[in-house]
Amino acid sequence: MRYIFNFIKKFLLFISLFLSSCSQLLIDNNAIKDETVKLVIKSLKPQIETIFNEAAPIAPAGRLDYPLTQKLPGPTFDPYKVFSGELKYDSNGNLLLLPGDYVIPVMTYCMKHSGTSPIGHIFSLSKLEGTRAVMIRELNLRAPPKFNGQDIQIVSWSLQAGLAYDEMTKISKNIIDEVIPQFKSELKESFLSILEKKWDRASNASHGLFPTFANSSDDLLNELGIVGQKINEIRKFKNRLHDVGNDYSRLSELINITSNLNKKEISETSWSQISNNIYARFVTDGHFQDIGFVQIRILAGGLNTAQKREINSISINDVVFDLLSLLANPNSDVIQPLTFSPLYGFAGVMVLPALADSPLAATMILAAVLAAKTIDWDSFFKLYDLLKDSSYPQVQKKLDKGIHALQEAHDELEKPLREAGIINGKTKDTSTDKKNDTRQYDKSGGEKELEKDFDKLPGEVQIASDGTEYKTLPNGSRVVKRPASDKQAPTLEVQPSQNDSKIYERLRIKVRYL
């Protein structure tokens, strides 16, 4: 900055003398002054660009592009024949992948406040960089299962614009407080206020000839080229946010999703080489806030030496893949770059209406949920409610597999009751919802029969903190004897062992004694 100030002082001294000598000429001094300021700005353009880019919340999409190739090493990539097992994550939300092919369904987020977002555009992959890149990565990692996607997009736009925490909407503040509170101290000052301070030092040195940042017109800033346009875009977004608040429909009006560009075929999308054994590409038929897919090929042959391995990685053969730090680069200044959130991942599952019309995404998510060592039945139930009327055979097949797995879990949990003769084929099964977490039976005999059945089961009687009696069976299941109350009949309840990771923790077998 010192070089810029010295340059401005010398330049403006020359201009002041020039303006004084021209005072007798029939020339509009204000016009001369305006042209002089434009000349100063053009002269300072390289230095201002450097200052802007060093402090920019998000760096230009092409700053760190990965090498491209049209042909993958190995066989043709088939998205319908990819690895469909459990998706594993490390403590930082990075995928841990074995050699093979993967398709990760993702929700996409716009990384620009204005411009166009055409459907089916072709992207390459870059690295997400900038002073707020880590904040956006963590937002995309942790927020989606908890908050509306459009509200997350507004937080992302606000972070991209470099807004201070106090300049954001109430809903955006709530999301930051919930999922990325560790960054609040870095959000005390906005990007524009930091830039304004440096700008105004130059203005003060010019004694009013060079305008302050606040008084710099849009036209004047446009003399800075792309940097000036970005400053104007930030100003425009900030003003729109102030005017309309957390109204996504109004804020998204700054983005044109219609385009004269021809939709491209997915097969035309090149692969990006992320490392010596990782290839990936992002493919989409839509635009931002639509479902897309990150396709990945992990080659055998060892870990990339550039990768940092988590000490507690599950397998030495796992390859660390940081999906959340990727940026879809449109290779065009007028089209939005995109970032991603896995629809099923580190923080849970995103249940979106659009999934009902995306059979590949729905199938992939259901497969990942059911393949996990600990099945997330809450997520499965949400997906079941959304997709149960789907006409796609592969989706229905996965839903049926989930229901069958749930029934098998109930069967396994009630096995000790059947072995002890407490329930049999004649015992009335009153369960009506096949996807309920509780299977319930009715049996006659009241408290007396409950005591008799409880004594049949092996294990020592233990007393819970609330005074309830229970036994721990040899397989680790817990059987609880619940006496009658005003709200329920006396009940024998079987709960799963905490060591059985395939059992839903809220799964229950209940025998009511009427």
C-alpha cells in the first residue's frame, strides 16, 4: 500500500498543477477531474487487484484448476455399476474411499450473487479458496440436514459477499450460531469495510481529488475491470439483502437461470485429476439448488503422498477425498461456480422433494443408508415417506430391502421371548405400521402373567435409577418390566444391545398384559 500512496501523491501533485494551469481555458474542470480520477484508477489497477484478491472471501474459480483428461485410466465409468456400500467419513468430513468407482449425489450452491446459471452446463473442478472458503466448506458440511437449502444459500451468499455477522439476516445468524459458531470472531468486520479503509487512505492523501470509497460511483469502479465489477456486485447484493431480508425468491432474481447456451451432454464433461490416484468430475442436468452428481474413480496403488491421513482412519487402504473443498468451475465469468453438499453424508441425510424425481440419487442414498454398519433408521423412515409412491423399480427395491431389514431386526430382538415361550404364533401381534420402530403384542393375564414371564428369562434382576426392574440377557439385549400406570397396561419391553450396531437404538418389542 505504501507504494500506492506515494504514487498517488506524486501523480495528484502533477494533476493539481495541471488543473491550475488550465483554469483560464474554456474547459469543464469537473470533467477534467473525472477523467483524471479514472486515469489514476487505471494506473493503480494492478495494485488494487492484488489487494482485493488477497483479502477476497472467495478466490476466482480458476485460481487452482486440476488437470483435465477426457479419458479415464481403466474401464468405462458406469454410474449404475458403482460401489454401493457404506460411505465412510473421517472426523473432518472427508470421504474415506477404497479403490473403485463412486457416485455421490449432491445439492449444489451458487457461488456468485448475480449472472447466469444455465441448466446442464459443463464444469471442471477447482479448489475452493479464499479467506472464507473454510467457513463455506463447514457450512455445506454441517448445515444441510438441519436447515432449509434456500436459507443455507443466503448464508453462503452473505459469506461470499464478505458481510459482517451483524449485517446478515436473523435466520442467517441463527444458522451460523448453530453450525459454525467458531467463525463468529472472524465475521466482526466486513470485507468491504476492510477494503474501504485502505481505499480511503488514498482518498485522504489526495485532498479530495480522489473520491472516498463510499463516493466512488459504479462507473468509476468499473474502470477497475473485473475487480470493480465484483465490488459493485457485492454492493448490489448488500443493498438487496437490506431491502428484502431473508426472501430467497427476491434475492435469486439477481441470477438468470434461463440461457441461450445449448445444454451439453454429460459424456462431454472432462475428468479432473485431483491427485495421482483420484479422478473426479461434476455432472448435472440442472442449475444451482438442483441435484447433481460427483463421479469419482479411486485407483489402486497407494496413498497420494500429498494427502494427510487421519490417525484414526478405519482402513490403511482408505483414500482421503475432500469433496467439500471442490469448486465446480464454469470457465466463464458470467456463469456461477458451484459448491456441494452430499445428500447423505457426515451430518446426516437431506430429504428433498426433488429426490422423488431423481431415481439414481434416491437409489444411491438408500443404498448408502442401508449399507452402513449402524443403519440410520430415522433417515430411512424420512426417505420412505418421501419415496414410497415412486414409480421407479430400483427405488422400490431399496425401500423393500429396508423394510425387510427392519423386520429381520425385530425378529432377532424378539427371539429370546419366543425361546422362553413368552410369545408364540397365537400371541396377538397388534403392530399396524410395517415401518414402525416398535413391534407390539397383546397377551392376557395382567401383572401376574408379567411377573411369571419376567422370571422365565435368564439374568440377574437389576434396578434402574427410576426403580424399574430389568435384566440383561446373554446376547446383550435388555428386558424391562414396566408395571401398570394410568396411561398403559403392564408391559414387558425388549431393547437392543448397544453393542449390536445394526440394530436401531429405538427398536423395541413390547408385550402388553391385558
